[in-house]
Amino acid sequence: MKKIGELVAERTFLLSALASSSITVAILAFMVFMGLPLMKQAGFYQLLVKPWAPYQGSFGIYPMIVGTGCISFLSLVVAFPLSLGCSFLIATIAPKPVSKGLRRLIELMTGIPTVIYGFVGIFLLVPYIRELFRSGSGLCVLTAALVLGIMITPTMTLFFCDSFDRIPRSYLTAAEALGASRTQKLLYVILPCAKKGMLNGVILALGRAVGDTLVALMLAGNSVRVPGSVLEPARTLTAHIALVIAADYESPEFRSIFACGVVLYLFTMMVTFLVRYLSFAEGRRD
Amino acid sequence: MTEAIKIKVTDLSFSYRDRPILKNVNVDFAENSITALTGPSGVGKSTFLMTLNRLWENLPDADMTGTVEIKLQGRFRNVYAPTMSVTELRKMVAMVFQAPNPLPMSIRKNIAFPLKLAGEGNREFMAHKVEHALRMANLWDEVKGRLNDDARTLSGGQQQRLCIARALVLEPEVLLLDEPTSSLDQTSIAVIEELLLGLKDRLTILLVSHYLEQVSRISDTIVTFDDNTIIS
């Protein structure tokens, strides 16, 4: 009796695993297939390095790749110190009730819809940036990166907290008993021990920043030129997809967004493999 | 045996989550001797050690009253005085735990770690101190060829001697040991007991131990805990 039940359960799980993994592969195949005519015509590499000028027949996505790169990298620069401070406060400095409350709050923040961040950015940050620098509309790389940085901070903070929590208590006690101050404990014990877990957090947050659509769409200005400075507008790959998707379905513009999809897909895949590899390396070392 | 007093504990009470752990402990410890603290489990022996170097202060919901005075650098100082820096105190009152707790770094770096914390930057001086501490802990001959190996690759007994060496590298005046041999085999125990006897001339040792044989072998004075206080 139990045997049959187990068999059924096993098969069901196998089926759902197969279904979800084959859907992942199917999506990639679909994007490559749909983008194929344009990729063949212009060449995949050419698409990656050419500018976007549909009227001249150039459907390159180079400006969007640069835009995505700049905005997500800058957002990491914003999020990293914020997350480090938050997580250190939660994990070591704050008294128990405060740290518990803060943690709940940050968990809550990961659930806030992106559009809210975009909204707040438009109403609070955009006018401020416009006044402060007196250059352009305030919709620029910097604005998008700041808001995106704040948006990915909770994710990163929670990862940092988890990796701090995983440090064996005995290491901390050893350092304390040897006369380490709080700062020394952080620098010489906590950070070196948590390095790999923290890197995982940074990589996943980067993945979130690259994959996010709305913040950049609402705040980066969506210009198709390669941005010359952080105060100039730019367009990300995801925003580009969202903007072009309304175009005629047979047009090369529409086809080009599948190239964007492939680039994004490959990027997230790379991130996932990197995280896997790092956790594997960590698991093996211990 | 000298009878000069090193540590004076007066009216010490300690509670954790409103549960009393220690009640009205009054005791003195003599300089340059080994004092064994014995008694059943859970009567506060380990807690008592932690009141001497203030290591309990990171515990939430713990509370202590009473005074602890230790003769440091020739004069008695109240350990809990506002002028007493806790990091300085722990450099002079070192501690070794029940389970060996090497840090996840090389043998050399483990021993040099307290020096690094103290702001020492001279590599030659540090190398000299590392060798000296390892020699004091009778570990030098076993590890001199592999100082860059991860300290966690050593055997349990070697790890515990490494921890003793690490505690000794700053030349503390008091060494607190919390059942340092309870996770070790007979041979390692003998090595560590011999080591402690050899250290007696330089410092004051307080040793929590359950083994009566060990206590009678190496200690000069025995202090017995029961019912949350000292009974003899």
C-alpha cells in the first residue's frame, strides 16, 4: 500500500520537476527562434554592438546593454554600503528586540511592489535631482540607480544577515575573549567568515537589479543614446522590451526584443551558475 | 607557595533571566598557583569564570552584583570600574574554553591574532612571539613545519594547546580554563596538565574541572561550588 503511494508521489514530483525545467529551456528556445530572422539578417554580435536607429534599419541594442550595465552597477554601489551597515546593525550591534523588529521591517520591504518605488522616485527624487544638478529633466541614470539601489538593499541585507548568523558562535567568543573590540571582531572575524555568503547576496541583488523593469522605465528617461554621464537619460534592456512590445509583431523592431531577451536570459543564467559554483565551493571547503 | 592574593571576589551574585546562578560568593585566589573549581554541573562554575573577564556581558538578560578586584600590573583594580577597558582586561585575564575554538585561519595567524588585535605590526617581533607562545604550550615541535596550515586540521589535543598558546601570547597575568580537557584523550590530558604545572610560576591559573583525579594531581587549592555558591 505504502509502496504505491510512494511511487505515485515520486512520479508526481518527477513530472512537476520536468515540467518546470522544460519550460525554462522552452523559453530560451522560443526567444532564439523568434529572434532568429533578425539575428540571421544582422548577426547576433552586430546586434550587440550597433546603435538603435530603426529608421536607418539598425536595430542594435548596444545602448540598452550599456544602460543596463551602468544602472545596475551603480545601484550595487548604492546598495552595498547600505546593506553592510544595516546587516551589521541587525546582526551584532542592536539589542535583540530592535534587531528583530528591523529584520521584520526589511523582510516586509522585499515585498513592496516595484511600481511603488518608481512612484516615490518620480515624486520625491526626480524634482530634487533636477534642482540639485540643474541639468536635464531629472530622469537619468543616477535617479534610477539610486532608487534601484534602495530597492535591492533589503534583499542584500537579508543575505548578509544570514551569512553573519551562520558564523559559529565559538569564533566570536574566541575573538571576544582575546580582547577584540567590536570593530575588530567585524573586520577580522565576521567579514572574512561571511565573505562568500555576502558575495552570493551581491550577485543575487545584481540579478534583481538587472531584471527589474519598472524603476528604470519610470526614472531613467528611456533615451536610446548611450549615456555620456550619470546625469543623462538611458534605457535598460528590460525597459526597451516593455517599450517596443507594442510595435507591429512582424517588424524588425519587435524581433529585436528577442535579442534583448536572450541577452537577459544568458546573463541571469550566468549569475545563477556563479552562485551555484560559489555555494558549492563553500560547501566543499567546510 | 606564596600566599599573596591575586583575585578578590566580594558578595558576587549573578542571575540569568531572573534565575539566580550565583549567590553571595566571597572568595580570594592566591597568586602563582593553580586553583581548581569543582562541583556538580549547573552550579555556576563557568559563569563564575566569565565574571572575572566580563565575558558574560554580551548575554542578554544577565545581571550581576558585587565586586571583582584583580591585582593587575601590581595594584588591585576593580574589574567593573568605568575606567577599566574590557579589551585591556581580557588581554590580562585570558580564557580557554571547554571545546577548542581555533579561528578559521592558519596556525600562525591564530597565535598572532591577539597581537594583531593589540595593534602589533612588526612581523619579526610577531614571529618571535608566536614561536615563544607555541614553545610554552609544548606545541612548537609538532607544528613548526606547518605553521601555514589551517588550525582546524590539528588534532583535538593540539587544538586545545593551540588555544592555550594563543591565550598566552599576550603574557596575561591570569589564565581561566573552563574544563579544558573534557573533550580530550588521556595522552592529551597528561600533556596539558604538565603544561599547566609549568606555567604556574608566571601566572595565576583558575581551572574548572570535574575530574577529581585531575584536581588532586595539579591543583594547590580546591574551591567547591554547590547550591549556587562556594561551600569550601
